Amino acid sequence: MIDIVARINELLERKGWTGYELSKQTGISTNAIYDWNRIGAMPTLANVVKICEAMEITTEQFFCSDEGYGMTDDERKILQEWFMLGDLEKDAVLKMIETFKILKRK
């Protein structure tokens, strides 16, 4: 069984976010976020969904983690790098992928 709070902390670390940043991105109060670690409170499923949306992952990816999701090592590495990108960088990568798709069709 997955430790939900540990999984959230893992995703925060990957993204380089603090609890405060998670609060800004999700609308979840900073007190609630810090209580998950401090007093063992558990996030609601609605909050987990908000976290997934902010982290740009599916709930399946959240609950299965990278290892259980069937990704290759290369896919896992790309995803880890993706988490560290800003919005402009992500947009550039997606445009580059679209360009590769066009070139592949030629």
C-alpha cells in the first residue's frame, strides 16, 4: 500500500517545490499540507486530485508511482527531467516533439 504523504513529498522534491509552492499551485492551505507531515493527517482524495493536476500526472501515476507504472528507465529519466522544467521550457519541448513527428512522416 502506498504511503500517500511520502509520495507527495517525493513529487515535491522532484519538482523542486516546497509545501508553500504546492499550496499556491493547488489552493490547498499550507496548514493542511504541513499537517500531513507534522501530525499525520491525511489528504483527502479531492486534494490528491488537485496535487496530480498541479504536478501534471494522472492519479494512476500518483498511486502506482514510477516503478509500478511500467515505464522504462529512459521514460522515467525523461519524466524526472520534465518535472524540473518551467512552462516555457515544457512548451518548447512539446513543439520540438511535434516537429519530430512532422519530420518522421516525410
